[in-house]
Amino acid sequence: MTEGHTLIEVSGLAKDYGNGGSGIPVLRDINLRVHKCEMVAITGPSGCGKSTLLFILGLFLSPSKGQYLFEGENVLVLKRSAQAQFRRNQVGFVFQSSELLENSTVYENVEFPLIYAGVSRRKRAELITSALELVNLRHRIRHPANLLSGGEKQRVAVARALVNRPQVILADEPTGQLDRKNTQFIMDHFRKIVNRSDTALVVVTHDPEVAARCDRVYSLDDGILKEV
């Protein structure tokens, strides 16, 4: 992979839980760089802080110290409203469980972030169709979410993360509940999405095969991040 434009640059990042000197360190002096059109995997044992790091990258958590630049801007100093706008417009999040609204259709599930972002009804239809086409699920657009297979549900979750056309997708064990065939299918879609646009993917995973599909792999252990 040819190194491209730097999207994310994290330096000296740390996260402690607790108060004052009794705080428990979870992340220690994290340095990470992610480029556009790149897939980056973060591996490590359970409880090592992988999800904590991902939540900091999505501005769902604040670090105890350190710097986080997104396209050169220090996003940690943004006001709360600006951080919410950053999450809406720049970040797509995919969880291990698809977290779909089971009593709604595929269309309604993918539509939810657009409603939150204030996108007009007319434009929403175009964006939803485009996102579902990327994961080969346009034919399921009016299908009830609770009647989808596990693999289809996770592909809808990917489409929902993509619908606002974010610059980075943050995926927390997105294939953890899928069989090998559907895992490969999801990773194929991630690669297609990253190659087609200026989007980057940061994926937390326990699966060595998922990590092997990425351009770079980091290992997180005892709060310390190292490139493998």
C-alpha cells in the first residue's frame, strides 16, 4: 500500500480510570497514525484497552493526556457541540453486535443517522440506497431487520456507518459473532469501501485472519501500542 494523506495522528495519549494518584492506567503513551484509504487493525487480549482507544478516536471518551489530530486539527479541544458534529459527519461506528432496531426495516435503520444529522427526506433516500448498494443489500431495503440473517444484519450495520460518508470507520470486533464466510464477506466490503473513497478503517479484533486483511497491524498489551 502506498502511504497516503494522514487522517489521524495520535501522540502521547494516555487514559487512566480512577481519581488522582489512585488512577488505574489503561492506555500509556499511545502513538498512532492512520492514513486515508488504509485499513488498520488493533489486536490484543481482552481488557487491554482496545475499545477504550477506539472510543477516544470517536470522541466518545476523553483521554487523560495526549494529542489527537484529525486532518491536522486538535479535536480534543473542540466544544461539546462541535465534537457531536464531528461524530455525525466524520465517524462511522460498527459494533460487534449489529445493534439494529429490530422492529424497523432496513431502510429505517440506515436512515437513523441521517435524521440525527438533519439531512432532508429527499436526499436521505439517495444516500441510503447508495450505502446499501456498497454492501450488496439494496434488495433488502424494505425488509424487516428482525428477519435478516446474522451476516445481513452486520452488513446493514456497515451501511448505517457509511451512510453519512464518514472519513473514518471505527469497528469494534465487527466480525466477532460471524462465521468464517460472513467474516470474509464483511472484510471484502470494508476493502471495497476503503479503496473507492478517502475513507480509512480502524478495526479492533481478536481474529488473526481479520488482522491479516489490513494494511497495518498494531498490538496493544498492558496499555502499550506497538506496530507488528
